[in-house]
Amino acid sequence: MTEIERKLVQEKKRLEEVKAPKELNERLQRALEKTPKRRKSYMPQWIAIAAALLLLSFVSYQYNAFAYYGKKMLGFDEIMPYTLAKLHEEGNGQTLDQKYVFPNGTELHLDGILTDENQGILYYTLSNPEGVEDDLSFMELKGLFTHSSARSGTTTMNEQKTVLKGIRTFDPVSTFAKKLTLGFQHLDGWEEITFPYNPRAAMQTVLKQSIKKEVPVDTGTIRFNSIIATPSQTTIKGKFNVANYDRIPLGFSGVKLLADGVEIDQVSGGTSSALNGTTFTIDYDALPKDVTSLKLVVDTFVGYKQIDQTITLDQEQTIAYMDGEELIVNHAKITKDGIQLTIATAENILLDGVSVQVDGQVIPLQTTLRQDYITIRGKEYKERVILFDGRKLPEALVINGLHYEKNYDEVINIPIRK
Amino acid sequence: MTVIRLVKRAKRGNKDALLQLINEQQDDYYRLALKYMGNPQDAMDAMEEMIVSLYRHIPTLKKNDAFYSWSKTILVNQCKQMLRKKARVQLLDEWESMEVASDADPITQSEQRIDIEEMLSYVNVYQREAIELKYFHDLDYQTIAEVTDVSIGTAKSRVFTGLEKMRNRYRGERDD
């Protein structure tokens, strides 16, 4: 090794003392949690070929920047939800004919955009006869009074992997924007495309009104503020302050929207914390035409119950019922770290105040080592391995309370004001 | 669990598997991001963006065993992109210089640092980047080439020519 290399190695050793901050792990985890689940499907080859051919003739025929559909978006059928397909059939939205070619030969084509007060939806195609390597990510739309982040997306790829069709939803776009700039990330870096946008092509809001109703739950309240129904989606917004909200992974999925007594599919939901409290958004599919009655039902939401139960442990397996909820405790083990217990409950149950009794003494839970989803006799369970300090097998397991999915059945009527 | 098995699980959309892969080399990623971003906050921001990008793009990773070099390439691209965006803003607050404090012995470390810093100042920015990626961040030439967007040959020659320049300079100083 030369003197220089020795110095470089020395410097590397010095650099190795730089360790990642402790908060990094949590930040990465949170960033991933926020990322919508990836969905991918593959469309049959003939559809892709037909789509490519039709698209080619369709696109080359239209050189005008603005043109209304009057036709279905081609090649997107497979990933387009029913509501969107219908809107396109009715001639909503605006076609775009914007191209961008990447250094590796991949061509990005922006096919169309559909907008309303709840969201913006972009249709795009990536194609490369040599194969499409990658989808785009981190897309945002910018324009006058507009800075819309991408929300979620769906793509489909043909078998040869030469054509990728994608739909990406964004936060809504301002009615003042006459031009939009799409920013996206590719492996080569950040790119932008600006294209003309016609705000008049945005679809009219069907219904927009306040709700202003509160629903008390076990550890706080949920306040429903407003409803905005557009042709593409129905969005409920509100605020909540519920102490044990995130103890089970239920979110707002148990809050239902009924239109004339029929449940509307929930599309997505999200929460964000601001200075003045935590807000939530629940998105449902579009309302049917001429709705006369609307109801929000808090069917299930996180609840808490105090049980203060002592469960005597058997040699083998103990099955106990905590106010009706099943708990399976497997034989305890002594490991080098302490007393290890494997327990299982239904998915949406979290135990609170867990301890074991050893020789009449109470030892609180130290940590959870592992958590898995398992199936026993056709039923889904959440199994976890929990650890307590100590060297002797415990006589009993003590549980103070449960966070669980509770049936509230609270109904809020939303009178329709026309 | 092996890297390959974790990569396979991550490809199927398992977020925990991806997190575990990153955790294994968390400090390496962090140092790499820190080299480009210059401060812990931005380095962590870049890593957040990286992990989201990895999650989206991992199905396109062809060789499962190339996960680490692939993901580091994405991290560096992410950093460079953020720096470009920041460059516009930076004009406004260029008065505020950023310094990374080290909590180890300041005297010996700073001296050592000046030494290497001085030697690295004799080579151009491209050579310096290649040398740092190779010697401080253990990247192989293939990855360096991808990260810096040049051919392997160019990446190698940047390292060799850079080292050569430093060597000549160092020898020159000693002979004086």
C-alpha cells in the first residue's frame, strides 16, 4: 500500500466513527408507512399491441393541445376503476399529447388528465422497444396556486415489458392554473414537463357542505367537518383527538358512507397532524346520481376496555377469554434474555398493561420480540413473542386492558341542501 | 436471513424486509448521504426519499445480489437531485456556512483531516468524488461508474489519475 492509500484508509477509519442518528430508523419506517402499497398487474400481450397501435394513430391524428376525449382512454381499461371509466366514456377530462424521451430511449407520453375539486388524475404511458426499466416516482403537479403531490398510482405492463401504462392521482389542481408542470423522478434524476391545461375541463362538484357533528369514542372524539362529492370521488374531512387511535391498525376503515341506504366503497383514508390537532380525510367512490339521503356511520373504531384480568397459565397452552376476546398463551420458555411467552389474539387487539406473576411477584412486560400473522383452524391471528425479566416460569399473566376494534354504530345524517 | 431472501420479500412488497435491508448497512448509507448533503438533517431527508424510491422500484431490480450497489446509486442520485433543487435556494442564504461538528478528539482529528483534505484538493472534483466513493465508501468501480454516470473505464481512470496526482504532490513535498 502506498503512503497515500494508507492515509485514505486512515481517513476512512475516522469517517466510520460517524454513525447514523438514532431517529433515522424511525424516520425511514414512517416514510415507508406513508408510501401507498405498490400494485402491479400485467396486461395480455394483444391488448398492449392493440393499445400501442391505436394510441399511435390516435395521437398522431391529434396535434391540437386541447381535445376532449369522446372516447375511452385506450389501454387503461384494466387499471381504471369503474367510476373513472364511466367518466371518460361520458367525455370528461382532457387529452394531452406530451412526450419526453429519456437518454436510454424510453419515451414518456402523457395521455390525459381528469380533474375535479377532490383530485387530479393523470394517465401516462412509458414505452421502449428495448424494454421499460422503471416506473416514474415522486410526481408532483405545479401551476398557478397549485402544488399538488402525487397520492397513489397503479400501473400495468405488457409481457414483453416494453409498454407500461399508469394512472397517478394527485391532490386537486387549482381552477386558476392554465399551465401545469409535472415533476418526476427517474433513475437519471429529476425532470419536468410543462403542458397547457384547461381548467374549464375540470368536472363540476356535485355536492359540498359542512357536517359539523361529533362522535364520542372511548378515548376521545371524532369531529366530521365537511363532505365534498365530485364526479370522481367523495371526500369526508374532519378532526379527531383520540388517545389510542394508532394502537391498532384500523384507522377510519370502519367509518361507512351510505347513499340512499347503499354503502359506497371506501377508496382510501389518511391522517395528518397539524398545530391545531390531527385532521383526517376519508375518500369514498363517487356518489350515485340524484342521491336523496346521505348517512355516515361510525360502524367500528378503536375502543378501549379495562379488564384487569389474571390468567392462570397451564403447563401447555392456555386459552382465555378477555371479555369475549380470545387469547391464546403458549407454554412459557426461559431464555438467556428472560421469560419468553408466545401469545395470539385477533388482529385488531392490542393488550395494555401486560405483566406476569412469578412467585406472587408482578413483573412488567419488557419488550415485544416479534410479531407475525398466523392462521389457526382457518382463523387469522396476530401472534407475538413477548419478553419479561426473570429466570422462573410464571404462574399467571396479568392484563389491565384492551385496545380493540369496537362496534359503535353511531349514525350521522347528512341532510342534502340543494 | 440472507440478503437475497430479504430482497425477494421486498420485491413482493414487504416493507419490513426492505427496512431490514437498509438497517444492515444503515451507517454506510448515512455516511454516503452525509458526504453529499453535508448535514445530518438533509442526509436523513435524502434517505427517506431513497427508501420510498427503493420500495417503488425494487421489482425492476434484476440481480438480487446487487441490491446494495443499486440502492446506493439511487441514494446518490437522490442527493444530487436535492442539491440541484437546493442550489436555487442556497443563493439566498450562502452566508450561513454549514459545519459538521465531530465529537472525537478535535486536535488530532482535525490535523489528520487537513492532511487528507489538502491532498484531495490537488485533484479535480470528479477525481475526488471517485476516490472518496472508492476509498471512503467502499463502492466498486461498476457502482462508481453508475453513480457518477460515466463508463467503468472513466471511473477507474479518475481514481488512478487522481491518486497519481496526489502521490506526485506528496512525494514532491517530502523531497523538498
